[in-house]
Amino acid sequence: MTARTLMIQGTASSVGKSLLVTALCRIFKEDGLKVAPFKSQNMALNSAVTVDGKEIGRAQAAQAMAAGLLPEVAMNPILLKPEADRRSQVVVLGRPWGALDADAYHERKEELLGIVRESLDSLRERFDLIVIEGAGNPAEVNLMDRDLANMRVAELADAPVLLAGDIDRGGVFAALIGTLELLGPHRDRVAGFVINKFRGSRELLEPGLDFLRERTGRSVFGVVPYLADLRLEAEDSLDVPAAAGSGPVVAIVRFPFISNFDEFRYLPAAGLAVRYVERASELAAARLIILPGSKAVRHDLAWMRSCGIDREILRLAASGVPVLGICGGYEMLGEQILDPMGHEGEPGSVRGLGLLQLETSFAADKTTRQVVAECGAWLPELAGRQLAAYEIHMGQAAATGEAAFAVRDRAGGSPRSDGLASAGVVGTFLHGLFENPEFCRAIARRLGATSRDSLEPSYDRLARHVRAHLDIRALYELAGLPARPALPVE
């Protein structure tokens, strides 16, 4: 079997490509197709771990789940995780491949094209349809000769392309037409457009849609209204929200290299106000302070010190405000962070906040695995309860004190200790804890919040919304698939 293909590209990052692919994966699954997502190259600090311990982009893991699949590394063979302004860790087929600056990576792209092709071919052999996501804008003329994410992938996949634009940020018609014009010989692959994040009167928009059709000779496949309060994975740190929800305030420190911030998206549904903070003064109202994951721990710790957030955390912790550190944030809570091999830049060490008896050393090998965690006595109502979680870290901890969790691999085996809990300060290497509804609610109750609603079936809601505003029958025809009967739109 060779799967049909359909590709979503965009006029810029954050125009909604990831959510459109997520919606289409769920829609085609609902229609009875075996559908899988694919993104050849993703730059993101939100990542996920597959069942076999490989690391891929978080958005592709969400798209797989929307399609009813377990995420696998073929869905995102190349993941770039920024570590500095000009350097990223390159993860290939789920494993670290090197830390390269932009010039060095550009020189090695041809090496990676074969891996992209093999991953795509692997999926096409097993599914009916592959919904492919592009990256950024396909008309970056300085990069098109070694493109690994957009039109070269469309050519490999023989995929028709929908070009998505974000009308909410303004200039959508210029962005769509300008992108098409700059694509040169590749423009013939663009079948039409999707206008995303629309707010306002469709009647007032129609003259613009008519102009777009007449100017380009392409179809407009849909105008998708903005969908508020959708708690699904964002692609990268450009999408960190400033605030969400109401109730007791959870202050999450917004590091310059914050990672996996999407794991906190369910807290507002549990009755908590989430605030991402960048100033010490913004911590004043916090009932809980979270130091999240970081892709550049020493850099982000230095940033905290430069703006006084470290001193305010120490003051509030001494006054009884609980502090939770996750992965890189956990490492910052300790006494010392050692990087003798320079995995995060120049070799060296740095003093931590000293709130936990912990010394972290960065190792050559990255730990990536899914685990089952049993909560310790620091959260009595969940003590001994099993929670799904995952690990992504290069730090190895030497810890003294009460463990926060006992963890074991999903396949079983003996439990091992993870994290520390001491006088209201808790640290753990475990990501994904807040994706367990019972953990989320337990934290909320401890802070005095009242849960207002249950976790919504976000994938179904997104699919209903997009199905109502995209011409799905036309997409079947575009992909060369036999038409399915239209499902009722609720």
C-alpha cells in the first residue's frame, strides 16, 4: 500500500498548521481511514517520548493521538531543540545527533534528506493517508536550495499543498499571495488556501476571498474561525501564553529556553489561574511557583539571577509558598549543577538555589523513557497512586532526602526513586504529571481551588469545528481518495 498524501504549509510559524493537521487526523480517522501525521523537521522545545524511548515533537505526538495511534519516531524524524541563539541540539530518529550552529546544520542537510525519505516511505507503506505539516514559511528564498521541511518534502510525497494564513495577525492576503509568488516552480503544488483564526463578519471578508481566487486561480478551501480555550499542544516557545484561567495563582517561570510548557494546559480546567512570569514582581500573588523544564539550564538559571527572580523565589519559599521544579527546574533547586563536558556550552559548574540537597551532573547520554510513577507522602491524597509520566533529561542527580516519587518503566521492573520533597519544595525529573487529571485536581484542591469542569475531549471539539468550516469533500478529491459520506456537524 502507498498512502495518499496531503500537506499543510503556512505563511509563517504559529499560523495554526499544527492544529489544522491535528484536526484533519481526527476527521479522517472518524471517517474510517488509517491516517498518520508527518513532519520531517520540527524546531520545538515541547517534545514527547514514544513507547520505545525515542524523542519527537510534542505536536506530532498530539496529532498521532488524534489519529488514534501511538506516536512513533517516523512521524518526526528530525527535531531541533534550541540551546542558544545560534545552536540547537539535533535529534535524529529520536536520539541526539549533535549540537550544531545554523551554518553547520545547513551544511549537513543533504545527509538527512535520506532519513526523511525513509521515514515517510515507512508510514506510506502502512497507512491510507499521511497528513504532512510544513514548517515556518516555504518561500524562505535563502534556504530553499536545502529545504528539509516544505516543498522538497511535498515533492518527495507527491503531496498537494494547502497554504494556511493567520488572519488574526493581519496582512493575510499579502502573506498568502506573496508566499505563492515567491515559490517559483513549486507554486504549482499549491492547490489553494485556508484562512485561519478568523474573527468577525464573513460577509465583510467575501470580497477579499473573491480577490484571492481571481488573483491566484486557486480555491479557498475554508475560513476557520478562532477557537477559544482549546487546550492542545503548542508547537514552540513562541506560543507560550501569558495567562489562562482564574482562581488561585500558579506562577510558572517563563525561562528564555523553557521546554514542555504545554504540560500545564489542564490547570485552568481544575480551577487555577496560570500565569507565565518574567519579572520578580509578578510572583507576589503566587500560591504555587513552578520552575518548568529548560533546554539550557545554566543559561536560564543565570537569567533568573539577572532579574532577581531567584531571590524572590527564596523569599517566598521561606514564607511557606510551595515550589515545584520539573526536570531543568528541579536541577536549579539543588546545590550544584556540573557540566564538565560542556553539553550546554562552555564546560563549567554553577551554584543552584540550594532549596534541595541535590547535585546534578550532565551526562553524555540523554534519558528518554515513558514511566509509571507512584506519588510519595508529600501529596497524601495520591500517595501510592500510579501516574503516567515521561523523562527527557541529560542531568544525572545525586540526591539526599525524601523521594518525591517511585518510578518504574512501563514494562515493569523494580521501582527507583525520583526527585525530592522537603518543606514545601518538590523537585522531579518527571514530565507529564499534570496530564493526569487526578494529579491536577489534587494540586488544585491543595491550593483551595474548586474544579469547574472536566477535561474536555479537545480533539473531538477541534475536529467538529474544522469539519464545519473546511470543505472536507474537496480535500478527499484533492488527495485522490474516494469520497466518504459527510458526517453531521453538531
